[in-house]
Amino acid sequence: MSLPSISPQDAKKLIDQGATLVDIRGADERAREHIPGSQHGPLGPATNFAGVKGPIVFHCRSGMRTANNAGRLKDAAQ
């Protein structure tokens, strides 16, 4: 399972059209820096994005967490 990778420009377009940006990093990483307007949805046993409307753009530091957890993130978003 994989999720499509998109450029920052495409992410911005999606967000401008109503997509939700979700930062899946831990609280300590997010406290150091985060993208304004993003929601915090750290990976964990109770990760669930079913209440989020519209497309979801997942964000982590390098993209590896998103890629390694693609199936789990997709399931959590349904």
C-alpha cells in the first residue's frame, strides 16, 4: 500500500480547495515547529481521521513515516 506523494505546491492547492493538512509527527516534534493551520494527528493506536471532511494531506518530517504507515493512515481516514 502506498499513498501518492505530492509537491508542496500541489499540497497548497489541495488545501486551498478544502483539503485538511494533518501533521502525523509526535507532540515534541510539532512543538518545535509546525505548519500554521495544520491539524495534529500523531500516529498511535487510536489514530482516527474519520471525522475529517474532504481530502487529507499527511505531513511528517521526511515523508518516511507517511510512506511506512500508508495503509494504516488510509484505514484511519475512512
